[in-house]
Amino acid sequence: MIQNNKRILIVDDEEDLCEILQFNLESEGYQTEIAYSAEDALKLDLSSFDLLLLDVMMGKMSGFKLIDTLRKEMKINVPVIFLTAKGAENDLLTGFNLGAEDYIKKPYSLKELMARVKVVLRRNETVETKQVPKVIQMHDLKLDLEKKDLFIRNERIDLTHKEFEILRLLLENKTKIFSREEILVKIWSHDVIVTERTVDVNITRLRKKLKEYGEYLKNRQSMGYYFEITH
């Protein structure tokens, strides 16, 4: 058995099923705990778990209500796999709409469940370890993604919201050419009527504000705009 630090909480009011799940998960090296109701689960530090295996129909509070409470009230995004006898299409859609990673109908194969647990944990581990930069920097140009500020040689440059979003889009995708239509779709709301000329106007203003870095904001004929890589 390979030990790992992944913690899984089983939430189900069927004690025999919980024991079977616990035995098999721990045989795979996972650390497990059991809660026999949604109310008992809420007494635990749910943010400390890497995955919840959650029944739907339980006592007073359903599994659907528990995950809704986790997401909306507690702001906890721990991955959830529903294990339930409720297999109707509407139930499945409800589970996924509430943010579940997977939905498995009882009775299920333990081998299939173990495989799906591994997939979900691996998927979320990849998301967690993928580093999202808070600052994009090129020489003396620095774009702070959290504060939404642009600095050139430590001087703050005032940008409109749209100018900031255009610059961010181009800097995060250096050398990729975005057509005017693509920029409109990504930056402007679909319910706002603007023309491709609006993109050109914003790019022109942005180039001026970028000072010497404006020359790296390129326009390839009629194809679109991109930001050139410099070292």
C-alpha cells in the first residue's frame, strides 16, 4: 500500500457502505474520515479534505443542500463526487450545476469508483500546482494583475478598464494574434453593441500610454493585434 496525504471524507447514512468505502480507500493509501449525515459533516473542517464522497438522500439535510452550503455560504471549493441512487437526468444535472466533479449512480463498481477518485484528485492537483502569475513583467514594464495597475519604470500609468484587459490579454498570450472580433468577444460584454473600430481606438490610446513599449504592440495587416516578445 502506498501512503499519500490525500484526505477523503465519506458522507453517507449507510454505515455498512461507509465501512466498505473506507476499507477500500485506505487500502489505496488514502486517509479517510466518515460522517453519517450532512449535519455531522458540517462540524468538521471541510476545507482540510481533498475530496468529498457524498450521498444525496440523507436525513434532514440532503447532499445537494450540503454542497450548496459549502459553495455559496462557506466558500469552500473542495471537490465532490456524488454517490447516489438518484439517477434521473434532472438529479445528475442538479449535481453538476452545484459544482460536483462527478456523479456516480448506486450500485457502482468499486474499481470504477477508485479510478474516478484518482482522476478527480489528479485533475485538481494539476489545477492547484499550476501557478498563475500575479504580475506580468517585461523589462521596466510591469502589469499588476491583482491591483490592475500598469507601471513603467515604477511610474504608474492610468489605464481604463478596457485598456487594461486588452493589454493583459496580449501579454498573457505573447505572439498570438487576436483579430478585432476576438478582442471584442473577450473584452466587451455580449450585450454591449460596439464595432471593430472601438478596438482600434483603444489600441491607439494604449500604444501612447505604453510609451517606448508601444512599438511592441503590433498589428499584422488585417489579421489583428499581438504583443511581441522581447528579451
